[in-house]
Amino acid sequence: MKAAYLEEFDGPITVRTVPDPDCPVDGAVVAVRACGVCRSDHHGWKGHNPNVVLPHVMGHEFAGEVIATGPECHGFKPGDRVTAPFVLGCGHCRDCQTGNPTICDSQQVIGFTFWGAYAEQVAISNADFNLVHLPEDLDFIAAAGMGCRVTTSWRALTDRAGLEPGEWLVIHGSGGIGLSAVIIAAALGARILAVDISDDALAMAKELGANAVLNVTGLNDVGAAVRDLTGGGAHVSIDALGTQVTFENSLRSLRKLGRHVQIGMPVGRHATVELPLLELIYSRQLTIHGTRGLSAAGFAPLLDMVSAGRLDPGRLVTRTIPLSGAGAALAEMDTGQPAGVTVIDMSLN
């Protein structure tokens, strides 16, 4: 099969022929039809993720069709249209059995702990637990655009934060995660303030349903500006980037008893931050949630909303590229990236 092959961190990614993946006895091999290009992939490409061992094939936001199944896979068959969460649980431990495979001690992560979906095929273990059937009315490009961004944002807002209709949500960072949160929060009936330093990203957030936007370029006190715009502060705030600045801005954006959700992955110097414990957490009685991914079982209500026409992940996709364009798309993230989501369309190869 053809795959986008990485041999050197922060180096070129070339398309080459590599062996087809073996089918796990309890798993499936999926022919990849589309795969999103995510900032998490950028972290892997730069060498920030210790799970990535070279040579490597990245890609975790895939959609495709099953072409083979192992003898212990009973819920899927060749021809089924599928996707999967990027965190694959073992399916047997207490965490998995209680609906929390994203904290499974034996988890595998597509495109990080094993070769991913920047390729014509990807193998998924424990398919009955980890694969997800796609609705017939959701095309592969939109499903890949949904990827980890929509699913992670869905869990962050509906499960971790418990966002309610009419509440103010402020989103720090209007990239793929942030824009995904916009369309979900709009469908849930929340009031939305999108924050970024890019006018293009904020324009797209407005188009997707944000009630207000704020460009914070040169702004000294982001928290005060947000509290002013939201009449005392957001009920829920998310850090969609994972930097020390956006983390603290998120906390300072909240009203008393507000809920912060950390979606953006902190790396490097941002992985450890100073926490304004007395001033914010203690005095304002804030709640801090971490979140990472969504279980396969958790896709059902999200996909029901998509099928009902209340949420269209395809609106996030602003361009499609061939597999050979993966390296250039990741390199763009060094200094920024176009608004919206980029998807590899395997039919363009």
C-alpha cells in the first residue's frame, strides 16, 4: 500500500510503498478513504510525542471501509463504512468496561503508538469495541473532518462541562478544536464567544454560529475583556490550544463557579504551568476538567445529531489534499494554518 512515510522528526514526509497491515485476530483492516490533518499530528511530526518511534506513519482521523476482519471480530464485515476514536481501549479492563477507554492503561493511539491512517489501509484491533459504524448520509470527507476534533469537543462540552442551553461558552483558540466546539455549542443552544488572534479564524467561527468574537492581538487583559462581553464571565471556558497563556486566559474568563475544560494538548514548556490557585480556583470556586478523546460507544448521540441535520461536520472542512500534501500541510502549522480543517482525500492520489 501507499503511505506518507516519516523517517526524521521535523523532516520530509514522502509517499512510498510499504507492506499492507496484518489483520488482528479480533480486529479489522480498513481501506482509508479520507483522513484529517490535525495539530496532534504536527506534535508527532515535530518529535514532541514520546510514543512516536521512527520510521512512522501518522494519521488518526480516518474514515473508510472495512476490507478484512479477523475470526474474533463479529460486529463488522467487509464493506461496512467506519471510523474509530483515536484512543483504542483494550475493552476488558475496569476503565473500558465502565465507559472510559480514553484512560485505559493498555490503550493504543492511532498514528502514535502504531502506524496510522496517512495510508491506504489501517488496522484496528478489538474492532467490536473500537470501531464505529458511520451513517450512510455522512460522507467520508465530512467524517474525517469530524475526526478527533468534533468528538473531543463533543465530550468536553456535553460530558465534562455539562454545557446547558443559554450558558456562555468562551473558546480560546479557533482552530479545528475551537471551531468544532462552536458548531456543537450552537446546536446545544449555548451562547458562544470565540477568541483568537486570526481574523480569518474568527470570521469562520462567526459563520459557524458564534454569537461574538474577540481578536486578542495586543490585548493585555483577555479575561477582563471576556467577562465584560459575557456579562460577568463565561459559565464554561475551553482552552483549545494548550499553551500557558490560553490556559490562564481561560480561567480568568470564567464567572464564579465556572467550569474550565482543557482540550488543547500542552507540550514542551507549556506542559507545566503556574496555577493562580488562591485568586481564581479557591476564591471564585472554579472547576477544572481535563478531557481527551471519546469512546466508540460515545459516538451514538453525536452521530444521531448529525443524521438529524442539527450538526454538519462537513462545514468545518475548508480544503482537501492528496496524500502527497500531508507534509506541506503539517509544515504550515509551524507558523499558523488556514482557517478550518484540512482533509486528505485518498481519491486524489
